[in-house]
Amino acid sequence: MSRPERRRRVRTGAHAEEVQFPVTPMLDMAFQLLAFFIFTFQSPTTETRLDLYLPSVPVALPGSARGQARATPPKRADLDLENDLMIRVQADDLGDLKSIRLGDSTLPDVEALADRLRRYAGVLGDRPLRVRIAADDRLRYEVAARIIGTCNAVGVASIRLADPASSPPDPSRRSP
């Protein structure tokens, strides 16, 4: 024998151990994470909040005399809606900003809108500056949020969203 013979050992399945999966510590960790995220959640701040002023309608009060409805008197802010500044925003086919119009004047970008609104706020003094925004349906949300954020940063007291179809016609769009 020139070589020493090696014996092979054959393993049998009788001595194999079962692998146990500890579920309880993982559930404990999941509930701890859930509690952590619930306790550290911060509600949205004022920069993500939009004040929407919806039209008010007279409501019939159940305790009114003879069942007649009494209309609530309109607020001062609702009386002079014609004094609101109208901002018309048009989008191109991709939803990007195409043009901004403040009243009858066309503005090149959102920064120019901020500058113009600051000047209007200076002219109004202590009276509130209010705007109505009539945006194109194709306008991307990011652009609309930037315009609303600009109005909010300048100090606009009331931002109203107007339907572009119901707003007064744009003088630059004349039908032949």
C-alpha cells in the first residue's frame, strides 16, 4: 500500500437540529418602531395648509320663528371680491409654466410676481392683500405650489383658487 486509505464518513439525517425562528423579539421591535413613529409625528405646519374660502349660503336655523330662515350677514371680506388681484397661470403641453398674468400685465417668472405683490402690499398698507389664482388644468402641482408659496411668503392675507373657465376672459386670448 503506497497510499494510506481514507475512510469516508457518511452523515445521517438523524442528528440534524431544527432551526427555530424567534418571532417574539421581532414583534416587540415592530411595536417599538410603531410607537416611536407615532410619538414623533409632527402634524403639517402652516406652510402646507391652504385657506380655502368657499361661498357661504344662508342656512335655515331650526329654532327660528315661524320656521323662516335667517341669512347670516356677509363678512367684510366677501363684500369686496372685485378688489382681489387676479393671477392667471398658463401651462404648456408638458405642464410647465408658460405665462403668468397679474391683472392685465404679463410677468416673466415667479420672482417677478413676488416683487409685484410686495409693491401692491406696500400700496395697500394695513389693508389685506387678497389674490385669486386661475391656473391652467395642465399646470404641474410643483409650479402651482411654488406660486401659492410665493403669495404666502409675500404676506397675502387670502389666496382663493378660481376656476379658469369661470374667471373673466383673458384679454390676450381674443376669438376671431
